[in-house]
Amino acid sequence: MRRSRYASLAWSCLLIGPSLGGPARAAAQTLPYPAARRGDVVDDYHGTKVPDPYRWLEDPDAPETRTWIDAENRLTETYLAAIPARSRIRDRLTALWNYPKYGAPFHKVDRYFFFKNDGLQNQAVLYQQPSLTADPAPLLDPNLLAADGTVALSTLAVSDDARLLAYGTSASGSDWEEFRVRDVTTGRDLADHLRWIKFSGASWTKDGVGFFYSRYPEPGDKALTDVNRFQRVYYHRVGTDQATDVLVYERPDQPDWGMNAEVTDDGRYAVLTVWLGTDRRNRVYYLDLGDAGHPQVSGTVVRLLDDFDASYSFVGNDGPVFYLMTDLAAPRKRVIAIDTRHPERAGWRELIAQGGDVLESVGIVHDTFVASYLHDAHSVLRLVALDGRFLKDVELPTLGTVSAVTGERKDAEMFYVFTSFLYPSTVFRYDFTTARTSVFKAPEIAFDPSSYETEQVFYRSKDGTRVPMFLTHKKGLVRDGSHPTYLYGYGGFNISLTPSFSVAVLVWLEWGGIYAVPNLRGGGEYGEEWHQAGMHEKKQNVFDDFLAAAQYLIDERYTAPRLLAIGGGSNGGLLVGAALTQRPELFGAALPAVGVMDMLRFHKFTIGWAWVTEYGSADSAAQFPYLLRYSPLHNIRPGTSYPATLITTADHDDRVVPGHSFKFAAALQAAQAGPQPVLIEIETKAGHGAGKPTSKVIAEQADRFAFLARALQLTVP
């Protein structure tokens, strides 16, 4: 099964999870915030003067910034260390986290491969085994690459003969990757070492001689902040130096285009997906490799779909006939067939028509389309014949999410991972010959979910739009406004928030909390129309949906403002920043993580330019006004009483650079008129969240819980 091209870009915000806390009482006096110099920088946006007094904080390595970071971290640590329940919270999280976790196996020739984390390992280990019942052996253990677990596996591709493994690693949470090649039999790395790679997979040619990948030009001395442009597709032959890699495709006339290549199952074609930023629309090109046994990797690239009019995801092929999932004339997506010998639109065939539910992904296993749909933000797994005939729906355990599907075209089995708020990620095996499903790996966790339940409610947003929300809590909950509630959201980039399991949620539930996840506009839960309703000048709809969710929880007496905490990361951090600046009185606490807080300058750093297709740009006279209206940094009002706020970021975040959070924290601290604390926790040797070691995740969760405990005046058992 193939995943969306955006899987490698990983635009989605990390799911920070809920937070809760412990002991005593809220802060009663203003904290001694570190001094933050106010500069005299003023920008002119189309005739509007906008001050940026903390511009100096955008340079994370400047001595003045480092002094400020150290002072802020000392203040935050002092505050958190004074909360007696902090250690108990960490101990409980650690105890619940300590259970084996498995990924879905995938099969190559005579071997199976899968990931497993024994419980508290910082990174999951890749194993191999000759059969499903044989003893597995470790093939790649990322924990051995760094003692503190800050080197993570980011990309994985096994050659078709299962002889070689191409893998990528990222250090300290950076988006930058380094690729290496490992001999599967010996478990030893070869000499190959590729650098300056971001947002790229690796795809082997069928002869196992080499693989396609994408990379950027080598950056200057500010690799963590410099803008990334001019991505190119290369072919690397195993055993050769990266400098000799074959340039397959580039577009020097289009510096903002991103591109990746994948080899078709039959080895005949390399299919290039070409995109612009995070725009859902893309182009599809291909390179005819000729004989799969002796592929020609430097031929002419054919521009099959070059109109940039819709999203097209390659699913598979039968010779020259390509199968693609698209939203062309289908905002909830469909599957079409294009004969590359006669690519005119009049000859396109529709195989799977658009339905009432959103088609999220499609792959081919056992010569069958395996289609994953979303129905009101939860999964439906459907089998469809290659001619488009419906075969069956695969029965799922409960309302939840199919988070992964593995299997190849000729396999007689597939594996899928199912999860929900109260259902730990479980690996199932489906046998196509018997049409039967069985549990392959089920975790054992020291938590009884039978006392809890998840319900889905629907509420009305400001403009009357009907919005769904998942609520997870103890059974028999009395709606009397007394329950601490954690409201978590995202709302952007066509990302869907579907039911998923989190140890942190369990701790919140144990303390009588409610975990609320609304499916805001801007996401993908109801297709492209739902997404577009939260983009550009309509971004305020996302914030209105979130604020309406909070108001619903209060009006329906699930909770009260003093007990309501909000959280989100990345684009979700922007959401929290906008919510707390627009309606500070509605919340008891806020946890914005790695947020996009400066909507006027986000596009000037690393890959931030790619989000212009989602947000717009202050460089546009037409788009600047609406960005200024909601930009969290620019809507902080001095003399306002803001809720208790713990901002989190990382010094190695090269996606949403930490300057966003630095400037927001300095401005919010200066503006705070109430007694509630405004703190920032700046993680070192960490990035945007992907690949973060387990020890850091637990420590961060414990700190958030402790902070909320004090802010919401909760009692920790």
C-alpha cells in the first residue's frame, strides 16, 4: 500500500496529546520574567506600519538569544520543580507507557520486516524474520546510533530481492536526513552516505542496483533556518559516491517545486509526483525505464498530467495503464485509469466513483483495490475489484482509525493497524484466500478501558456549520460543569484528526478528565470542500469552529472555563494562539506547541514558503489584511488577563522555526495583566516532533500535566 505524497512532508502537527496535572493552586503573583529587549524594527506592509520589536529572537544562535533561552528555561524549570505532583505524574506515565508496541509487518521475497518497541525504548527497532512464526532478529536499532535516542529512523526502503535496505536518519528532530545502505544478511552498512535530503523517500529499481531519491542543494551555514528550494530527483547506484549520482529531473525555472519518484511494481516506470508547497494540486510525470532487469534511468521524462488542476496520487499500473486517486471533479476523491499511450481526457476511465464518504487512500494488494474511507471522521476499510466492482467491507472492531495498511500486489495477505481512543494500536492480518481477519499482534497494557467510553457529538459553529467532535470520558459522567477538559485541535492542510490511542489520554481519563477532539474545517474529514472552508481568507472559520467547541462544552455543562484547557501543535499551535488571543476569558490554560505564531513572516524560513498555498502571504496586498487580523503574535493586547500558558518549542525545529514561539512568549509575558503564568519550555536536541525519543516525550507530557494541575487547581491521586 502506498501512502500520500504528504506522508514524507509530514505537514501534520504532532499530536501532543492531552495534559493534566497535579497539586495545589494557581499562581498568585507575577513571575520574574527574563528581560527581553524591545527593538525598533518596523516593517511596512503595503502602507501599514507593523512593529516587530523581538525580531532579534529569530536568530536562535545569537548570544543574546541564547542568554534569553537559558533564562526562560531556568524560570520554567523552577516553576515546574515546585509542583509536588510532577514526579508522580512522570512515574504514572512511565508505567503506562511500558508495554510492547508493534508496527504492521511487510513482506519481501522470503522475509518479513516489522518495527517493535519493547516499551520504553527511545526508538522502535526494525526486525526481520523468515516467516511469521520464526524468531525475529534485529536488523536496524536506531537506539545504537545515539546514546540519548535523538537519532531517529525517517525513511525505509527494502530492495525487491530483500538483499539491501536503504534507510534515512534524522538527528535531534531535524527535517534534514542522511541516507545509508545496509546489507540485510550481514546487518552491516555499506560505504554509501547521502546528505542534504528532505521530504524524500527511496525507491529501488527492480535490479537492486540503486534507488531514486530527492535532495536539495547543500545549504549555507544556517541549515536550520535557510529557505529550502530547488529540490531535484537523483538516482544513486549502490557503492558509488553521492557526487556521481545521476540527475534524473530538475526544474531550475521552478525553484519552489518539490518532486519524488517511485518505481512501479512491474519495474517499467519511475513515476514522478511534482508539487508546489502544500497545495493539494500536483503534476504527474513518468520516466520509461525500459527493461526492468536493466533499467535506463536517464531518459526523457514525460509530462503526463501537467495542468496543476487537481490532486493525483499514483496507485498502481497494468503495463501502460496507470491507476490514480484524484479529486478532479470529486472533492471526496475517486479512482481513474489513464492509458499513457492515449492520455487524452476523453479516454480516461472511472473505476471507483466518488461516494458520500471521503476516500483517504488506495493501494493494490492481491490484485484488489484496498480503499480506506472516512465516514464522519472514522475509518471504513473496503475491498474493490480492479474493474471497480465492490467486493466487501472489512469489519473493524469499533469506531476508530485504520492507521496503516501493508501488502503488495501479489501477496495473499495484508496487515493493517487499527486504533481508537480506548483501543491500543493492534495489528490485524487479513487472508484474501479465506476472506478472514485475525489479530496478529495485540498489546497488553495495564489499563482497563471498560470504565470509559467515546461518544461523537455534533455542534453548530458561528456560521451554523455542523461540526463533529469526539468526547472520551468515564461512563456515567454527570454533566454538572465540574470536569477538567482538554480540547485538542488542528484544522488545516487537509489533515484529518481521527480516533487514536495515547497513553497521555489515559492519565487524563484516570483523573476524571474529558478529552475532546473536534473535526474543524481546514481538515480533510469531509473532503476538499471542508479543507477549503478553512484556508486563506476563510481561516477564521477554523478558529470559530474551535471556539464554538469550547462554548458547546461549557453550555452543555461538561466543563467550565476555569477547567478548560486547550492544546495543539504546529498549525494546531497557531490555532491555540489565535483562540487564546481572541477569547482569553474562555479558557483556564493553553498549551501551544511548536506553533506558527507570526503569520507575516512564516514564509521567510526553511520550508515555510510552502505554506503560502494554505495560508496566503503578507507579501500580497490582498492577503495581508486577513493574516494580520488573526496572527497570534500581532493580536496580543497589553493589559489583558490571559490564561495560564505553557509554550513549547525546540531549538532544532527547522520546520516551524523556534523564533515563532520565542517572539510570542516574549510579547505575551510583556502583555500579561493577570496572575496566571506565561512560560516557555525550549527543548534542546529536538525538532518539530517526529522521531522524538520516548524519554523526552514522557518528560514533556509530565511537565504539561504538572503545569495544568497547578493552573486548573486539580488534585492528582
